[in-house]
Amino acid sequence: MSHRTSLLGFPRIGEHRELKFALEQYWKGALDFDALDNLAQMLRARHFQRQKASGIDEVAINDFSFYDNMLDMMVALGSTPERFGDIDDPVARYFAMARGDSTHAALEMTKWFNTNYHYLVPELHAQFRFAPVNPEKILREYAEAQAQGIHGRIALIGPITFLALSKCDEQVRGVLFDGLLNQYAALLEALSPLQAAFTFHESALVCDPSAEDLSLLKIAYERLGKCADIRVATYFEHASEATAVLLRTPITSLALDFVHGPANFDALEAIGKSTKTLVVGIINGRNVWKNDLEASLRNLEQIALHVPKERLIIGTSCSLLHVPYSLDHEHALPSEVRALLAFAHEKLEELALLSRAFFEGEALPPRLSAPVRSDDAVQARLAALTPNDYRRPYPFAIRREAAKELFDLPILPTTTIGSFPQTPEIRKARQEFKKGLITPEAYETAMKEAIAHCVSLQESLGLDVLVHGEFERNDMVEYFGEQLRGFAFSANGWVQSYGSRCVKPPLLYADVSRIKPMTHFWSSFAQSLTDKPMKGMLTGPVTILNWSFVREDQSREQSAKQIALAISDEIDDLQRAGIKMIQVDEAAFKEGYPLRRSEREKYERWALESFLLATAIAERDTQIHTHMCYSEFTDIIHTIEAMDADVISIETSRSGNRLLRIFEQVGYKQEIGPGVYDIHSPRVPSVEEIEHQIRALLEVLSPAQLWINPDCGLKTRGWSETEAALRHMVQAVRNVRAAL
Ligand code: GLN
Ligand code: ZN
């Protein structure tokens, strides 16, 4: 039988996050490796069976990982960094690379394209010596599938993507490529007794590949395509340039994303003329909404005009790694929200339905009428916006004078990014309140105590601008989503973020508006305890959007602007209540940038507009701060300037002031707080060290525009190191001020 449905990968953490809990037990020493390994095997079997039962013809084999597929690829290719070579035990070495140990820093971790999944970054260099390839894991998982009567393709990350995502100098890529390609060929050779088929994941090819990338692509698949039955998969965008090249190599098939890369339709004619099979990624693998099966069927019929049905397979746009397991456990979701959703299990069913309709002419099930998602008041408010709604009423120069008078801050003012350590007691109080185990009064008392403690600590440390500490927040996006109309929360909608870490993104399903003030109560209480300025803390519209599962029946721009209006209402309440410094965090602003350069301008425009729409309500003497969790601003500096925040705090403590030069170069006028120490580690920096850092910053930025703060929020730190580090920070500033 020919194959009609295919998957690029299935979530691996377990329907109830079994793998997460087992891994964490294992790391604590409470579970031995055999027990962990048995659990992993059981999960793989369960996931294979689930896909088979849903009628998926081709599953992905080797999509499992104890931590990350890039790390597994490093092991398979004999390319683990030499610095881990002193660890003999392969399991210990594996987890040392993933998480570090007492003598080894972990591999760097970063986001997988524009998703919230993080992979571990290979470390390569010109003299890198590859070790023999290591096919064990793949052989084992293939054998498991076979024993269960499962048919599938072995999933591997392809050489172009592996190299593109590695840390190495641009100049040595060519040299490394030859060695790397030999490793791939050796790996295929080692796996050749299986006579298996493969899927090479090559999504780096959707990121505006250069001519050199394309020539390496040609070389790679000319060679590998002769060794086995190879499919090349790309996703998250169109892959027009790569498709044109791949059609002239001996690979057997292509998997393309028709959800996020409509330009892939333009390649159909060429694919039709070739002999390649095409996997049409038509069900969104990274969002949670039901597929419009009728529209998909029409699209498939359209595609079949160019590529004969015998050469078509239906698939998801990407691996289902990026969506939760199933709706089975969502008893608490409102039925109108549930009716909109399809998690991984439900997507398998959609694939099966679509396949029967397309290949066998079976009728699609009738479509249930969709619930009403739009809110007339919200729509009317959006429609009535004018250019003034996107502009602060006074220019920065005037606002700065007002702030000087109002706040009367010393030079190099000190502050923090918002959150303070979240102790187990704080978390417990929040959880018990949510479950109704403690009364609202008891919860309020617990939070007020935490705030009071935090405020008095900041006063005694001598910080200039205080925060309330964010103790009432579990997560900076969830906290706001839970209070806004238009958002819903799943009970079990976990998605792997990295290693054993999972996140449960809010579901933005309808028009957004604010029901009542969200932060005012806590901020006002905190302000009542001190004469120093209290910074109000909000999450920005773009970050709320980028960290949610967002509805697709209207543009992201529309949704972002609705959130912006809700945040604007909150800013207005705060300023009326006398909170005159308000921070609007945009931690995820940059991560929403499209993978294709041609799409960026559009995103920049509406992301910027959304931030402006949220903050333009701020009056002359309300100072708007923002915070971003990265330091690479070179390519977005003009957007940052246009955001017109009075103060921006950023993460620079690890990259030094080299990256700050851009602010100097463009003559950035507003104020900046480049983090003076790294909060991602429990290490307490010395006074001298921070002083040194401040002096280095003063070489690039004027003292009149410089703020002094840590790198990011302190919620994951302990109290003792936090107190010590902030004490050093304040002392360091005093030393520098005295010398100025
Ligand atoms: N205000 C938030 C905090 O301090 C900012 C967090 C972030 O940047 N990710 O926790
Ligand atoms: Zn941050």
C-alpha cells in the first residue's frame, strides 16, 4: 500500500509529562537509569501505537530524546565537543552536555527557529576531529518500531541545518562541511542493514539561504541521496530556493510547509515535472486550532492538478513537538473554546479524515458552527483609532524634564527588573489560593507580607526606584491572560520548552479586553509603604502575543492591538492612582521576528504600533520603562528607538559593552539600564566587578542616560544571594558616583 499520511515527529514528554518527572527524579538520584530508560521505551511504544491506531502510515522514528534532538545528533555524528571527552560514562557525558556538571559548563542553548523549543548548540572549530559515528540509539528505536509492526522513517537533522545552527567561525564552515558530510555518510552506512527510509530535517533552508548554502545543499544530497531513500523536510516558511536545488538531487521526496509557507505553492509545477513524492504539510503542527478540513481538501485538490495523487502524502506542517497531547483531560475548558481546539491526538484524527476524503472520496464530517469570537465593543474601539493613539502627547525631551522634577533621582539611579525571589512558601500560597484551599483574605495577607518584606529590603539596601516583587504572578504572561477576556487556559496543555521544562501557553481564542484593573491593587499597596518611586509592572502586548497560542481567524496584528488597548487601560489606572513609573516588559519582542527578511518590516511595523498603542496613554510625567531579555540590538535599533520608551533595561552583563556601541552610533537619546550583573547564576558579583562594569558602560553611554540594574528579574534566585548582589551593586554605584 502506498503511504498517504506522514508525521515529522510526535511529542515525547508523555501525556502526563511522565518523562519530565522521571528525568527530574533521575537527576536527583531518586531513580536509576534503567528505570528511566524503561519508562522512555514504554512512552515510545505508546506514542507509536497511538499514531498507528489513528491510521498514520509513516511515523517518525528517532524523534524521541532524553533531552534534545540536536544533542542526540551530536552524539550520533561523533561530534560531541572535546571538552566533555574526560567523562567516560556515556550517560553522564550526555547529561553533562545538556545541563553541565561540577566541572563542565553545559552547552549553550537557544531557540529552535521561531518556536519556544530550545536546542543545544554544537561546538565546532577548524581543527575539530570527529569521533566514529554512533548509530546505537537509532538502531534501537528502529528495532522497537519494527517489533511493534510500525512503519516509519528515521528522522535526522540534516547537515545544512546542523552546521547552520552550530557555533563556529563563518570562515571554517566550508572545511567543517566536508568532515561533517563524511560523518553523515558513515552514519547512513552504519544504518544501511536496516534498509530504512529517512527524513532529513533541514529547516535552516527557509531562512533566506545564501548561494553558498545552496551549493552545499546540492553537494550534500547528491551524495547522501545515493546512499538511501531520503526525504528532505523544511518547515516554518517556504523553501523555494532549496526546493529548486533538491529537485535536481537523487532524494526521493520533499516535505513542505503549506501552512506557514504559501509560496511553496509556486514550486508545485516543478515538483510535478520531477519524480519526487511530496508531503503536503497542511495541518498546522505548531498551533492548537482545528483545521478547516474543507479548505484543506480544496487546497489538496489544487495541488493534485500539478502533482499526481500517487505522489502526494498528507502531513502536518512540522513535528507535533510544539503542541500538547490531547483534549481528553480538558474538562474545565468552556465548551465553546474546546470546540475550537485540536491538540496532537486530535490532529492525528484530522489527518486520517483528510486522507480518506482526498484519496477515497469519503465525505468530510459536517462542520459545527463556530462560536462567536468577536466583541463589538472591542472591534469598534480598534476601528476608531487615530494616529494620535500611537503617540505620546509630549516628546521625550519634555518628559525627561518632568521626570527630573518629579522623581528627583540621583545620577545613575538604581533599580531592579521587577520580580524578587519566589520561595516555596510564596508558590504554595498561590497554588492553595487557586485551588480554594486558603481564603482570599489569607492569600492577600500572605502576598502583602511578601511585598512589605521586599519593599523594606529594597529601602534598606538603598535602591532608588523600587518594585513590589511580582509575588502574585506565576508567570508574566499567564498572570495577565488569566485576567483578560478572550483568553482561556488548558489544564494539561503542556509543551516541551527544553529538557524536562514544559510550558502551558495561554489560549488566545477571542477578542481581548480588560475586565477590571489587574495590577493596581498590589502596586498601590506597595507604593503606600514607601516614599520612593514604585515602578508598576506590566507585560507588553507583543510578549503576551508571542508566548500564547494565538487564534488564526484574524491577523496577529489585530490580536496584538487588542491586548495593547487592555494594557493601555491598565497604564491609565496606574497613573491615575499615582504610580508614575510603569515598566512594560517586552521580553519576547525580538523572538517574534519572521524567519524571512522580506516579512520583517511588516512585523516590525505592527509590533511597534502595538507597543505604542499600549503606552501612548502615559501622560507627560508618567515615565515608561521597558525591558528586553537580550542584548543584540544592532538590527532592530531603529525600532527600539521608535518605541520611545523613556527607559529601557536590557541584558548585557555577559556580552560586555561591545554590543552597546550601537546605541552610541545611532545617538540613542532615551535612558538605558544595561544589566550590570548576570542573574542567571547564583554567583554573587563583587563590588569591584560591578564597579568595573559601570565604568565600562560609561565609556559608551553618558552618565545622564545610564541606569544601574541587574540583567533580568530575580524570581529564580535565592534571597541571600539576591540581597548580597544588590548590596554590592548599590555600593559599586556609590563608589562611581563619588568619583564622577
Ligand atoms: N518583570 C519581569 C521579571 O522581573 C521580567 C521578566 C523577563 O524579562 N523575562 O520577572
Ligand atoms: Zn529579562
